[in-house]
Amino acid sequence: MIQSWIGKQMREPKGLFSKWVARYMEKNHHNINEWTIQLLNIQENDRILEIGTGRGITLSKVAEKLDRGKVYGVDASRHMIKYAKRKHKKLAEQDKAVITLGKAEQLPFEDRSFNKLFTVQTIYYLKDIEQVMKEVYRVLQVDGEVFLSFQKQELINEQKRSTSFSSYSEEEISRLFSAYHFREVSVYHYDTYICIKALK
């Protein structure tokens, strides 16, 4: 029972404990988020999508690096979206960020909307990762880049606290990218983390 509850909260924080869950994830994901931002090599006019934006902490850091560009954040949790919109209202007013409700399996954006897309520590909670691959491919521009960051599979398996989690190896994710027509798949390592980058 408790494992199922933890898994649901990590996937889609809601209710009285949603802010606590969000803060917990932000604290534990700080290093991998900062590393992923560096890998993005953000240019001032980029159009970037973050899947699983949570309370928008990483999104706001990306927005700070943009001039004429814009960052979009999507999350499946209504609670997180409500909080993020309130906290980062100024970014929206400056037309530097858009935060919206949505699922990775059905992204609420037009085809070829972004030149960069990233997601950090979300693959464990995706219900249909193959559908996510299709959606990522659809919303990326030609030559667009996707960055998928996550913890090494063996560590996730050791630390797993919920049967709701799924774990993947870098080989599995690399094969998925290739299977869904991405090219130039590259793998980066930092501490206990992996980032897989691919081009459309």
C-alpha cells in the first residue's frame, strides 16, 4: 500500500503532501539538473521544452539564459503546475516561459515546436515510454536535440522503494532512440548519472 502511494506521488504529486514530495525531489535532483543545464549548451534564442517541470526550479534557471528564446514546461500534476505558474509569474509576463498541464505521452504542442527538449529523472514514471519517444520526435524541429537524464540502472534497482518505478539501462534507452528514428545518439556520464542525447 505505502509503496503504491509513493510511486503515485512521485509520478504525479497531489494532495497535502504534494509540496513536500516536490521539495524532496528538487533537493535530491539538484546536481543532475545543474549538469543537464550545462549539457544543453543554451543559446539565447532557443525554444526549449522541459518534460516534468515540477515546481519550475530548473525551468527558471534555463529561462535566465535566454534572450529572444523561450522555455516551456509541462507536467502531469495540477498541483505542481498551479504552484509553478504562481512562483514564476514574472517569467510568463516577460514572455520567457510558458508552464502548462500535460502528459509526456500526449504533449500539448504543435509539430516541430522546439529545437531542444530535456527531461530529468522522469523515465521511471512514464507509463508508455515508446509513445513518449513518438511525441518527442513529433514536437522537435529537424536537427533538434533531446536530452534524457537519469540515474544508473543498478542504483535505481538498489534504491527502489516502489513497484511503480521502472528502470532502464543506457543501452535500452539508446536502442529506443535509434528505433524511433533519432540519430547521433551520445551518452554522457557524471557521478551516478547518465544523460543520453540524440538528434532528430
